[in-house]
Amino acid sequence: MHSGDPTHAAAEWRRSWPVVFTSAIGLSVSVIYIYSMGLFIEPIEAEFGWGRTQITAGLTVVSVLSVTLAPFVGMLIDRFGARSVGLPGVIIYCSAIAALSLVGNQVWMWWAGWAIVALGSVCIKPTVWTAAVASYFTAGRGLALALALCGTGIGQALLPYLTNQLVATFGWRAAYVALAGGGAAILLPLMLLFFFDAREEARRKGGVAADRSAMPGLELREGFISIRFIFLALAALLATGGITALLVHFVPMLSHGGMERSSAAAIAALIGLASMAGRILCGYLLDRFDGRVIGAISFALPCLACALFLQFDGGSAHAMALAIIIGLSVGAEIDVIAYLSTRYFGLRNFGALFGAIAGLISLGAGLGPLFAGAVFDATGGYALAHAALIPVFLVTAALMGSLGRYPIFATPTEAKA
């Protein structure tokens, strides 16, 4: 059993809710490139004649660069603060999303555009937002992280329908410009006004920022070689790959199963709504119960979605059940990884350690859709992908259950004694 002080948690919320709100919006913008992709596959395929493997390889480009750069971006966050990394990251990212509208019929241009998306995306990964939120919250950290990460659920709820309408009305090129411009217009003012981590806030108000070396947590090398880091990183890679495959191809999967595209896009919004509910529930439970148990259950849940996909009958009720199950799974995935990273690694080098895991999350987000697209191109369907993902999710659940108890980090005073 793990519990926080409700009085302390309430004080944290009164002081720091604007950071959580801004982080939620930031996370909703950061997933534009993922959750809109499924609606761009068919129109781009029709215009250029590219296969779905080639189109979704854009996500793989982001993933490969992210897994390489994410640890270094995490180190920058630890040294300079979340705001100093996040602000330029949003500008680069939104500009790059808009620039995808300019690609020609050479597939290398498409992939080159995604390389620029990657440079901005890696600076606004969950590491940036969770580092800021975690710096303000202790007793209510699980719920605070969950509500911030609900931003991805907002994106999942709105983006499929919004993207479908934009593509249908203005074409896929204008849709990319509209999504990027709208995201920047909403997020940048909020960041300028409210987005500071605790050390940046102290400096801004003329105080003395806490020395990072005095914060509780593991040293960098100690964290990277720990078995818990390896288990969390591997679980994050495998689970994200599988879940993102289901997310990105959700509309095409339903369409292939006989459902109209517009109906599938509308039902896809349920994923986002369910993910927000799952995140809030998961955050509440993480503040009160063993995170290993919550994680194991959450990471096994997508097995049910894969089994239902194998039996999909084209009906709306069946599709809605799939959307809810996938949404609940998405709602718990990053929340559990981010929360357990703070508990197992501490905050001293959280940016670098969770940044490395976030890079693997990005790698999974690129490889999973690529795998599902390749299966479709090779077999004309998705059944083999669904069957293959079931044991993958079971492995991730086993990894989560094997992490051991939370460590107790010595304070600097205790460490010297």
C-alpha cells in the first residue's frame, strides 16, 4: 500500500495546477503526428501510390532519431530546465508538421520531412512535461502526472475526427498546416505564461534554485545499469510498439473489417475519452497501491483488444468495445512508466533516465505501426499482427510485475552521516 498526505496533496494542487494544465495541452499537441497519421494514410497512398509501410515509415524516422537523442535532451532538461527545452521544441515541431504539406512524389522527401519533425518532437516528449510536474508534486504525484498525461487522450479524442474533417474539406496538405498552426497558437501562449519547473520558478522569483545534486535519486550510471531500468525500458518499448500499432492503424483496421471510414473515425474518438478515464483512475490507484500490480494489469489489457480484433464483425458495438479497451490501455501505459521512473530512480537524474526510456517509447511508436503496415502489405490483412501482439503484451505485464519494491533514497544529510 502506498498513500500520500491528502492535506499536502491539496496544497500542491493549489500552488501548481497551471503547470499541470499547460503540460496536458503540451502533450495533446505533441501527439498530433501520431494520432492523425491513420487519417493521412489512405489519401497519401491514393496520391503517390506509396505502400502503407513506406508511409508509416515516417513514424519510424521519428523513432530512430528520438531513441538516439532523447537521453541527451533529458540531460539538457536536468541542467537547464523543462521550459528552456520545451519552448524551442514546440516551435520546431509545429513548423515541421506544417512543412509536411510541401512534400513531392519522391518518398525520400516524405522521410526527410519526418526527420525534421523528429528534432522538434524529441524536445516535447513526455520527459519535458513530466519533469516539470514531478518537480512540484510529491504526495499527489500519481494523479498530477495522470491528469497532465490526459493531454494525449485529448489528442486521441479530437484528432481522428478533426483530421478526417480537414482532409475531406481541404485536402491532406492543408490539414497538416491547420493542425500545426492551431497547436502552436494554443500552446505557445500558455507556455510563456505558466510553464516553469520548480527550479526555474525559484530563479524567476529571485530565489535560489535547489542544487540538483542534493535531490534524492540515483546517479546516472547507477540508474542506467540497474535491472529495474532495463525492465522498465524493455516493457516501455514493447508495450508502446504494440499499442501504437493498434492506435495508428485503428481506422484502417476497422475499414478493412467492413466499417465505413467516417464511422470508424468517429468511433476512434472513444479511444481518447477512454484513455483520459484510464489515466485518472490509474493515477488515483498509483498514489495508493503498488505500482507493479497496477502496471502488470494495465499492460496485459491490450491482449483482450487483439483477441477482439481477430473476431471483428464490422459492427459498431464491437468497434466501440475495441476503442474503449485500447483507450484504457493507452491511459495507463506512459502514466505507469513515468510514475514508476520517479519512484525507482528519484528526481536527481530523472530527465536523463526517463528521457532514455522516452526515446524507447518513441522507437516503439515507430516500429509498431511499421510492423502492422508491413503485415498488411504482405498478407492483405491485420490478423497476423493481432495474433503476434498477444504474447508481446503478456511479456510486458511480466516485466512490470518483476520490478521489486520501491527503493528509499537517502537525503543528502543522511548520505553524509
